[in-house]
Amino acid sequence: MLRGSDFRAARPLPRRGALGLAALLALCLAVLPGMGAGSAWAEKKTGSKPVGKLITVEVEGYAPIVDGARNKAREDAKRSAMREALEKALGAYVSGITEMKNFEVVKDKVFSQSQGIVKGMEILKEWEDEDGVLHLSVRCDVAEAALDGVLGPVVIDALGNPRIMVLLDERIGDKPSFLSTAESEVLRVFEKAGYLLVDPTQAGTLKDIDLAAARSEENPERLREIARDFQADVLIYGKAYASAYADQKISGVRIYGVRSTVQLRAVLASSAYQLGSDTYEEKQKGTSVEDGAVKGLKPGASRAGKSLVNKIAYALVSGTAGGIPGRTIKLKLAGVTFKEAKALKESLSGLEGVTGVYQRQFRKGELELDVVSDKTAEDLAGILSDGGYEIDGVSGALVEGRGTEASAP
């Protein structure tokens, strides 16, 4: 959290005529706290970065002793133990993760990036069995923060890019903000993390939903209904407020000190399970209250959003919170008629393993669909190709193509 004091008394300034515009602005910035990197408003940092919380587990590793190479077997047994320690730590850190469909893939990816996650290993016991296999009983310390940094993106990918919607009650002073700075920043954070975004403006028009009223809604059951109406897996809501707490006029230039606070909550459409972020506060300066608000709300919303990105993914795989039935693949098809689009949606909806087909848009012959299923992008590309569509590109969560005469119903 940024800390600071109120405005200090302004230092004497030379005559206005003796200053250029650049010099005047520089002096204005120097007068106000928080305007420079070393000012009282800058975040104070003390000491080195701590490791943070540790998950301590006891596991066993083993490896065969080949041609008497005991030292090599010991190193192999340590790697085996490390893998077991990570698996045990995963189960302790995220409830239900060991039961998720793609857990082996998740575990392999985490292990491939495990450097720095296991902070310590103590060998408690070492022995060789009658088959010439070396066993190690060890105690390992796994750093939560390092594990979270690796695990979060892997889980989001394994979930198949969950669909997320953001509605924030954003105000500057006592008036609603028309800029939606915080909401846009939260959307950016989640899109960068790999989530698919639901456009509430477009969908709201189609569904005749009052988005202004929805942004001020706090009833979790009602919010869950809204998420389902928009076909979102998660709805993020909350408050983003900014207000001036000081101002000072210096040689004709008025500078405002603005305090901005952001707090987010999330509700899962599958279960109404809720989780939230801490309150993040920023103090910034600006030539207007709105200017200072934008400068404060953006970093505050970014920090709040990042604090929820992985938590939401873990909640989606948790047995108590419910999960997403399959992964989401986006289809982008050009040269499609309305009749073809309708027929394709019906055809995909009837496929085994497909639990949802959601239309993002259909405009000027371009169709965008989100298909939720247990199939990969390559599987869906093959199905489209068999149906007469020309496939132009396939990636992990996207299939691009175009209609042909053969694809017409």
C-alpha cells in the first residue's frame, strides 16, 4: 500500500517570467509528495524479499543402483523425491486438484519448471533394498509463492480458458466514472492470464439487462444468475472509488492529490462460491481529480486483479467450488451464412463431450463461437474439416477457418 503525508509547504519559487514551462512543471512535481521516485508517497521497501510461507512434506524417493553407481542413484532418488514432494504440496495447496481430469499434465508441467520451488530437502533416512534400489526418506520445504507462480498459469490452461465477466461500480467523487479505468484494467489482467472475456455491453444489449444496476448489485445469488445469463463461468464485481484529499495551486497550476481504492470479489456461476481480494489503495497526483483518479485506479485494479487470477482458477478445480466441464475452444469462421451458422451450432451442440456452444458474434459472414468440451482444438478442427470447412489455423485454444460450398447445409 502506498503511504504518504499531506502536502508540504511549497518552497519559494522564482518569478514566473524567469521560468520556462518545463521548469515550472518540474518545480510543481518537486513540491508535492509522491511526485518523485524518492518521495514520501513512494512505497517503502525494507530488507530483502522473503521466501514467504512454506509447505513442509515428508516423502520417499527411489532409484536403481546401476553398475554400483550409488552417487548417481542418490541424485536420481532425490529427483524422484522432489517430484513426490511437489505432488503432495499441490494437493495441500489446492483442494481437489489431484482429482482434476488433467492432473498428470498439470503435474508434469509444474515439475518441468520446479527450479526454485523446493527450497530445502533434508534426508531423513537412506537404505538399499534387496533388489538394488536406493531409497531416500526426505523432508522438503515447498515455497507457496513460487509454487503459485508456476501452478496458476498451468491450471488456467488446463481448465481451457474459463469465460470471465467484469462489472465494477466505479466512481470518482460521488459520480459514476464514464472511463471505466479499473474495469478495463481488470479485464486486461485476466485476458493476459489466459481467460476468455465476455463482453457485457454487447450481451447486455441483446439480453436487455440493465448493466448500471448490475454493477451496483451485491447479492451473490443474483450475481450468479447474471453470470449464467451472460454464459460466463465467473463474474468479477466490486468497487473502485477515487476522491481528492488535497489540492494546491502553484504559480497558476493546480495540482490535486487523489486517493483511489479498489476491492474485487468473484462469484462462480457453477456454485455461487465467492472469493475476494484485499483492498488496494493508491495515492497519486494529477492536474485534475479525474487525472489523478485514472493514475491511481489503474495500478490498484491491476494489483487487485492479479491477486485473484490464480485464486479463481484454483476455486474452479476445487471439489467444494465446482469446476468447468471441459475446456473452451474459440472458433473463428469467415464466409459463413446465417443458415450455416445456425446449422453448425446445432451440430456441435449434439456432439458427445460438448457441454456448451456459445455465440460471441455473427457479423458480415464472420462467426465466432466458444465451444466447451473435452475435445482439443485439433479435434474440433478435424470435425470442421470433415464438415467441409477450410481450416486456416489451429492453436491451443483457437481454430480459424472459412466456409466452402461443401460446408453449406
